[in-house]
Amino acid sequence: MDDERDPRLTKHYRELEPLEPPRELDRKILAAAREAAVRPAGRHRWYYSLAAAATLVFAVALTLHVERERPDAEMSPTASVRGEIKPATPAESKPAATAQAKSADSAREEIPRFAPDPQAAAAASRTEALRSEAPQMRAEQAERRAERAAAEPRAAADQAKAMAMPSRAAGAPPAAPENPARWLERIAELRSRGRHAEADRELAAFRKAYPDYPLSNVMRERVEGTPAPAAQ
Amino acid sequence: MEAPDEELMRAYRNGDAAAFETLYARHRARLYRFVLRSVKSRAVGEELFQEIWLRVIESRARYTAQARFTTWLYTIAHNLLVDHWRKRGLTLVALEGDEAPGSSPDPADQTQARESLERFAAALQALPPLQREAFLLHEEGELSVAEIAAATGSNEGAAKSRLRYAMAKLKAAMSDG
């Protein structure tokens, strides 16, 4: 029988009451169809649009975050780290030192995430070593500075001036052998700013001028840029 | 040349409301009769009819023209009817002669029926739901046996058997006159 129809049966069936949906029902259904036609078809499309928008927002936020963080990480981890042990000027306050320490902390935490290259990793490692000795170094520096300020008020003023204009002070080679302590401070400053080639030149010149000048471990570390050897 | 149903449905899926109006006009009367002759109450039938079209509207994004639009439409109708029958406690799993009886007309009315058309209508109402559905899908939906099987989620053998039994009973009702 498959799809064969019985014409007599079909004829009888067609003669039954001719049912038609009422106009009101037609109107309701067509109104619903028209209303739906102006909306995006289906929940799936809506869902995918929302998911795409959320992904885009997340990607933009992540990019902005990375962009904001990158300068800190790329600003030579050594610079921010050495900034912590930068000789404090007499005017420096304790909160500032705390802020620097925090900055060093954050740099130490961020470096592995955003600058995973070996150089940065080495810098981070140096940072850690330096950081552990920072309080002691700061105490030593403050002590030395106080002594110098008492003995050489003018030298202290010069040093403050040099700190205020680091590029000129750090860039200009000394015309004549200067006070060795000041010279070392200047070399340490160069090192802290990442100007290692200049620091190396100055250090060589310093050693030539003062071959027997005793260097403390902390000072050696500052001017050479390497971790201090174990305590003697 | 008229656009095929499948093309109209795709156009509606893409936001063309006029395509739906054409589609609706083409199928409204047949679907309405199919539904109303599958249930006892006109009010329930109209409610189901509206629900079927609302399902079509809501499901437009998922529509794929892999099968005929008519098969898809009557599949939706079948699913809603099955829900309706189940709510009313009708058993739908039995086949052929063992199938649960439909809404039997009053025998007194049946014997008093003088018109063969009335007997035919009464016999149609007396068919078990799945047999009646198979017959209505065949007549109103113009579905083949394979399409009836697809729309009702059964196999071709069962669909063919239901249709055969339905047609035999209806022919018998006509011959009684």
C-alpha cells in the first residue's frame, strides 16, 4: 500500500466538515511571527554573540593590563631593584624608602611573569639577594652619609646636586681624581641606572687612581653590580 | 513558480516575516484539521495548534532543510499531541488491535447515523490515537509512510501497519451503509 491512497477514502475524508482556524488565531500567530522576525533568530545566536563580546572584553582588559605592567618589567628589573639601594639623599624620608622597597617587591614578583628571559631572571635573582641585605646597606649608607655631611658639608651639597641631575653628573668624567668616596657613589649611581659600560670604565679609572682603596662588601657589590661575597 | 516550503522557512529564519506568512497560509488549514481531529475538544485543539506554530517560530534558528518542512512541522505537532495524550492518561505504546481505543462515539448515535459521511467521521474518531494520527498525517500532511515514521519517531513497519489498520476500519465504516 505504501503511499497509495484510496480515492474513495480520500474523497470521504475531504467531505468532512471543512475546518479552518479562526481569524483571531491567525492574527495572534502571525503577530508572534512578525515580532520574532525582528529579533536575532534563536538563543544560540544570542549566546554566541554574548560569548564573543565577553571574550573580546576579556582580551582587551588583559592586553591593557599587560601593557600597563610591561614598562615596570621592561624598565630593566635591575634599575628598579637597584633603585632600592640607591644612595638615599639626606632629604629622603622613610615612607619613600618603604615605597621603593614595595616597588622592588612588586618588581620581583612581576618579573618572572612578564619578563621570563634569562637576563631578567638573573636580574630577579640578584634582586632577591640585594633585597635581603637592603636594610643593612641602607643603614650603612645613612651612617656614612651622616659622617660625610658632618665633615664635608659642601661635598654633600654637591652630591645632592649630582643626584638631582644624574645624567650630567654620571655622564661627565672627572677632570681630576676626586674624593674616592664620592667617586664610588657616582659609580654606584651609574650602576644603579643600568649604565654598566660607563660604570665599568669609571671603576677601572677609580682602581687605577686608588689601587689600594679598601672597599666594603656592600660597596663592592654596588659598584661592581655583582652579589657580595660571603661575609668574611 | 512558488517557492518551496524549505526556502520560505530559511528566509523566515533570516528575518523575512513575509516568508512565514506564505508558509502559514499554505499549511494552516491542513494542520488545523489534523490537530482538531486528533483531540476531543476544539478549545484544546486550537491551543495545541497555536503552540505548534509558536514552536516553529522559536525553533527557526535550528531548522535545517535536511527533511521536508512538512515532516518537520508534523513532527512538532506529533510531539505536542503525545504530550497531550499522556497528560490525559492515554496509552500510546500498543499497536494495531491491542492499541488503546480512541474516543468512541456513543453506539446509539452511531447506529442512528444515516449518512455515510457521519459514519465515516464517527469511525475516524473511534480510531486509536496512533492509527488516527497515521491516517491524518497521510491525508492532511500528505506524508509518505517513511515520513510518517520519521515524524512520529517510529519505524516504517509500525507506521505502515497503523495506516493500514486505520484505512481498513474507515473503509469498513463506509461499507456499512
